[in-house]
Amino acid sequence: MSGRKKVYLGVDVGSVSTNFVLLDPSQPKAYGVVWKKYLRTNGAPVETLKQGLKAIEQERKWDIQGVGTTGSGRALAGAMLNADVIKNEITAHAAAALNQNPQVATIIEIGGQDSKLIILREGVVVDFAMNTVCAAGTGSFLDQQASRLNIPIEEFGSLALESTSPVRIAGRCTVFAESDMIHKQQLGHKMPDIVAGLCASMVRNYLSNLAKGKELRSPVFFQGGVAANVGMQRFFADTLELPILIPRHYDVMGAIGIAQIARETLESQGKPSGFFGLDILHSEFENEGYVCQLCPNQCEIVEIWRDGVFLASWGSRCGRQGGYSKSEAT
Amino acid sequence: MKVTFPHLGNAYIAIEALLQGLGHEPITPPLSTKRTIEWGSRYSPEDICLPFKTILGNMLEGIELGADSVYMLGGWGPCRLGYYAEIQRIILHDLGKKVKFVTLEVPRGNWRMARERLRHIFGPTRTRHFLRGCQLSWAKLRAVEQLEQRSLQARPLEKDHGSTSRLLETQLQKLRMAQNMKTISRIKAETDEALQDLAAATASHAVLRVGLVGEIYTVVESFVNLRLEERLGRLGVEVIRTISLTEWVEEHIFKNALGLYNQYELLRSSRGYLHSFVGGHGLESIARSVEMANAELDGIIHIFPLSCMPEIIAQGILPQLSADKKVPILSLVVDEHAGETGFQTRLEAFVDLLQRRCTYVRKEKSLSRC
């Protein structure tokens, strides 16, 4: 392994994308990202995770010192890799943003299926909100509408900027937004105006859902996949009347944050990493879900096995852990 | 009569004793599960809140076990719950369930109506038997609360994850079987001792203290609130409950019946934020939050079912309270579609927030703990 660069791995397993980041601890803060990869999860987190690790292995120049996982698939990924830190994405996003700018006071994060608002004061998270009940105003919706309008998602934002008078689109619910948009198309509105209207309604929806009663102060960071959309950037800036900053590596901030937290944790504890190593590429992972029948609680259990060896399970109320095969518990 | 009733946390232990005192055979429905909610939702109006659906599910599961009567609470005031019994009676009737539906309502000084109601409630019992049932039931309710209270303190310190909850479950079942006051006090003492053994001797880390406010059903029913207290305990948080069943029975039922119930104290606490009764526990949520902020708790969690009017009012006020008192507040909304992942993420993020804030405050004021 000598000659290989020492790095920390951060993995953010989201609903839409799985992001990998390698962080070089010897470089100054914001520039420590030496490698990153953005993969579509496609509903198969185990395969996607392996795919990402394979890409790391093929480079043959990294020596992984520690691993952190975050995102909605953090527990599964954490068990597969035996990660040193498994933490929620809000903490991870805040850590990454603070590292680039310790003064950051507001973080707007819009991902594939959820959106978050994080409020910070003097380097400490003081409040946060996640979209509840409905996913209106997230990346998946924009993605879907872009493909329906036959516009590549990358051009969606710049097209919105061409608009001179954005149409008003009902944005409370994505299904109604879509039918309203079709209606506006059929009335003969121009494409840029419709696209701009869509961006504006998403911004409106985001702020009315998440920013209720919260004070959004400058500096404002906009991160997550949707931050690439210049139309969204403009409408946020116009609505908030504040400059919107897009951090470097805005699309993988969660992974950066969790890699940093992994590093801080390991360094403060002075412990070696528990990471299984890239050997897991040659392992077979199996997961299984069932309703446990050992007591009346009816917990929904998910177990993960590596090459026939039990790794971890989730969902039990009693705290029962460890390799009960389905037949024993049902 | 074979009487079934809806669940409210572990209150069933006390309700069983009371029903026995009244000369009935209690038919306790199984603790709420996914099946309960699915079944209840199927026959409920879609827009109604989660407690309605779960309660209806409990009734259906109780009837399935052979109950011939259903007891349900009614009430007055802006909260919709007061009207639920009536709707549930009609739904059960429409489903062809041949049961006697008894609504227990606070008579509010209307004693003729009260006497009428009471005639339906009593079964074949003797005065002595009845009084004994009341005594046992009240003692059990207080014991349940004490056991739960102690487990809230013990859980963040436990060595072995889940051991507190397992112990609590065992002790609650013993309590359920207890037939006299002596046994009840023995169980209480035994639990206290056992809980101390579960705590890690080395637990020196400062435990975060978080107050829990909100709508009573979602606060008390652990299945409905996705085991909020257990999750927080596991994250190293001691939960301070502000809603107690015994207090609720005393204040909302007995004092209300005698016309003695007043919100003077609550209104004094909530001064500057809310000046009237808004139904359910809306006023309590605000008043208790103010009290807990003044007591310098690390944070407050506010939980309620989707579409709950009193708590929506409270939710609108809490951000201002949070800013004034400098205490982080997290509002959580639950319904039958609530996802565990998002719920857990919010809790973890909130606890992280509290921990980081705690370290920061500690550094600034050079305190040994927050």
C-alpha cells in the first residue's frame, strides 16, 4: 500500500444518486476533494455502492484511512463497509458547508426526493427543516418535467433565464403543477416562460414549506444536485433578495461532510478504521426483509448478510440483533 | 358485559382493573400494530386524524376478540375528538357490528344526564367490589406512570441497547396481573432497583434533556409516535414528559365534571404567546414549552397528528418562543403514511444540533456541562 495517497472516504447514499468523495487530509480545507463520483442509485444501493468502490480500486492510488456514510441508505452502506461514522445528512451537509465558509448562516439543499433548510449561527446549527408530507419541489420533479418537455436537465436552468415574463404555475402539488403546466403550454405560452414559471413555483413551494417563521440570513449556500440549475439560483436570489452562493462541489456536499466527520472522529479517538477494505468487492451481499413473529410487536426486520455471514439488522424494537434467519423468527 | 376500549399508551392496565370493578369482563384489544391502523383507516374518513383511525382499529380488533360493548371517551371543546365517539358508533353500526356503544362524557354539572349515563356503565357489581376496583385502577395508573418515568431516565444510560424497554415490558405485565396494593408497591420498588443495575457505571457523559409536548395521544401511544421516546433514549437523550395520564384524568375528567377545571396556571405560563383555550392540548403545548425553556432544558420536541387543529396553532407560535427563549424546538407530524427513515433522520439531526450547541455554550461560558 506504500506510495498510495492517504484519504478518507465519504459515501452519501441518496434516493436518486449515490456520491463518493475521497478527501485528502493534507490539503487545505475546501480543496481537499481529490476524487469524486456521482452515480445514479437506480433503486439498487448495494450494486451502486460496489460500482463506486470498483472505480476507486481501479485508480490504484488511494489508501483509505476511514469511512463515513450518510443519506437515506446510510445504515445499509455503513454495515456493508463497516463504516467508522454513520450520520444523518443534515449534520453532514452543515459540516461540509462550514468547512468552506465558517460564516455560513443559511443552507438551502435540494436533492432528489427531499429538500432541507439548515439555519446556522456562528458556526452552529440552530434550526433545520425537511420537507414533510409531500415531495413537491425536489429534483425528481424537475427531472421528470424536463424529460416531458424534451429538454436536457442541464439546459433547464439557462432556458429559464431567457424568459421575460414567467407564467404563474400552481406549485402546491407536483401533479397539479404538471397539469397546470400542460394547460399553459396549450394556451401557447413560450417554453422559456413555462420553464421559468416552474422554477419560480418550486422556489415558492420550498420557502412556504420549509422557511415558515425562520429568518434566512446571508451568507446563503445553495447545494445539492438542483443547485446546478441557474434558473433556481436566480429565483432564490430574487425572492430572498440575498446573494446565493454555490459552494465548490455543491453536488457532493453530503459525502464531503461525512468524510470530514469520519476524519475528525477517528483522529480524536486515535483509533484505526474499521473499514472492511476493498475486499468487499468480491463478496456477495444478500438482504432480506420480513415481519418478526417472536412477539406481538410485529417489527419489520431487514437483515444483511455477507457471503452467508450475518452483518447487521434493523427495525427490531427489542434490540434483538444477530443472524436470526427468517424461518426462526417467523 | 364483555367490554372493549381503545388503547392510550399503557393505560389499559388501569382500565382493565376499573372494568373488573364495574363488574365487566375487559376485552383488551392487542396493542396497536400496522394491522390496527390499516383496518381503522379503511373505514375512516381520509381527512380525519391518526388517533381516530387507530382508535377505530382498536375497537374492531376488540370486537373480533368477542367484545359485545365498546367504551369510548367523548368530550367538549374545539378538538374534534369530542365528536369521534359519535362517528365511530355510526361506523360500527354501518359495518353491522352488533355492539353496545357507551360514550363516557364529562357531565359538566348536568347531573341528571350523568345519572342516566352511569346506569349504563355499571354491570353486576357491589359497592365494595367497585370501590376496590377504583382504588386498584388508580394505583396501577400511577404505577404505570412511575415505571415509564423511571425508564425515561434510565434509557440514555443503559449499557445494553433495549434492556430498559425489555425490563419495562416485563414489569408492566406483572403490574397488569397484580391484585392488591402491596404487590403494586413491591413491583415499583423492584423496578427501581433493576433499572439501576442496567445503567452503565461509567456513564459520565452529560445526558441531554429534551422536553416532549404535543397532542396527548401521539405523545403517549408509542406505536403511533414511532417509539419516539425509545429512539431518543438510544441517542442519549433523557425525555421529560409534560403530559401525564393521571394529571389528565384529574384535571380534564374529575375537575371538569365538578366544574373546577380552570386554565389559570397554564394561561399564566403562556402569557405573551397564547391567551385562550384552543382545544386539545394546544394551550398546554405552549405553556409547558415556556416552562421548560425557563427551566433551561436543552431542547423541546413537539409532536402531533397531521391536521390536528389545536397543535397547528401551537406550531405557529413555537418559532417565536424558540427565538425569544433561545431553545431549539423540533415539530414532528405523524400520520399513517409517516416514514421511519425521515423521522429518524430528523431526530438524529436534532440531537446532533443539541450536542454541538451544548459544547459551544459550554466553551463560551466555561461550564462543566450545559
